[in-house]
Amino acid sequence: MTDATSARPLGAPEQTVWAEHESWVDRIPRSVAMAVIFIAFVSIWQFVHEFEIVSKIILPSPWETAQELVVVGGNLLGGGYLLPSLWITTQEVLIGFAIAVTLGFILGTIVGETSLGERAVLPYLVAIDTMPKVAFAPLFISWLGFGISSKVALAAFIATFPVVVGTAAGLHATDENARMLFRTMGASRLQTLVKLKIPSGLPHFFTGLKIASIGVVAGAITAEFLGGGQGFGHLIRTAASQLDTPRVFALILYLSLLGLATFWFVVWCQRRFVFWHKDTARHEPVG
């Protein structure tokens, strides 16, 4: 029997037994794929509007929404009455996010680093997270009033648990051999936490931050819906009550930009502080 390896001509490249083939879908440039999805979405939207599958009173056309986007954008750039409302919502999001990150990191460290936290604190956190967050909005409003404090509280309340989970998961994911090495070298528990567990757990921590950066915007807007105020949520509720759906869509799209800005800020921080992680390096832009 002739062996396949010995039959290969001398100097010929060695054949691999298995190789992963990239499909044509995966080879499509990102910009092209996003453009195609956007065009398809707008086309379906226009089709639903044109044939009144959904009432035109409720669903505006893409063109009407685009016109309202220009109007709202012009008002914001010109310093009109919409700009203070956007700034109020932005404050609620940023303060709520900062509180969620701080509180979530502390609780996540307690849960991930101590047996008491994992056995006694975590069940309460899970129980609270399973409760409908919207139901707490009236409580925060009655406790903290109709000002910005109640909105910040609900935003932080919604965004805290993902940070807790990400922090605790990161501390648990530390390599056991590295822990043994630190113990062998006589490192204290605090030194092991600060110099080993927290740095190695940063990828998980930032995963929690990404989820929290999206939830915090939803929390602030929900509180504005239920508790009044002067932010974008109040403007959306007012426009909806007047059946001004193009304005509602335009305000929602600008709010999504606020959420995207928060999310991409977290991504930017991850690329700066967790550049050594393989997933971060893989998505780092060239140049």
C-alpha cells in the first residue's frame, strides 16, 4: 500500500486535512451589508405604509420621518427648545450609568470574591432583577419626586445588574494556575484581587458595561414616560398623545443615537484598556 505522504512529490506543500471555508456571505464588506439591510428595511416600511397594512395615522412613511428628522436636527443644532430636553435626558443617562457602574462593580466584587456574597447576596440580586423594573418607577417617583433624581434612580436600577454579573463572572474566570502562582509567591488576597483577578476579568466586566449602556437609556426614558419631567421621554409622550407619529419616530431615532454614543464609548474604553484580549484585538481597526 502506498502511503499518501510518501507519494507526495519532494518539496510540494503539505496538504491540510481540514480547513474552514469562509462562505460568500461572510466575505461581504460590512458597509455593503449594512446598506443592503437598511434599504430592505426602508422598502418593507414603505410597502407597509403604502398598502395601509398598518394605518397611516399610526405608521408614518419613511419620507415623512426623514423630514421630521431634519426639523428636529435643525432645532437641536440651532439651540431650540428641544436641546434642553435632550440635555436633561443625557444627564439622567450619564449619572445613572456612573452610579450603575460603581454600585455594580462593588456588588459584583462582593459576589465574585466572597462565599458569603455568592451564597447570601446573589440570590437577593437575582430576585430583584426578575421583578418588572417598570413597576418600581412609581415608587422612585414617590420617594424622590418628579425631578431628575427619580429618573436617575430607575436608570441606575435597570443598568446595575448586568455590571454585577459581568464583574462576578470576570473574577470567577481567573486562571487557576495563575491563582496558584500568586499563592505560591505569598501574595495577599487583596493583591491577588487587584493585580490578577480584576485585570484578567476586564473582558467580562466590559461585556456587562455594554449591556448596561443600553439598559440605562431605556430606564431613563421609562421614568420620564411615567413621571413626567422635561426630557425627551416627555416630548415623545406629548407627540404620541397628539398622534404626531413622525415626530415620535424622529425623537426615538435621536434617542437611539444617545444610546449608541454610550455604547461606543464603552467599546472605545475596552479597546484602550483590554487591548491584549483576543476578541478586542480581533475587532481593533487597522491603522
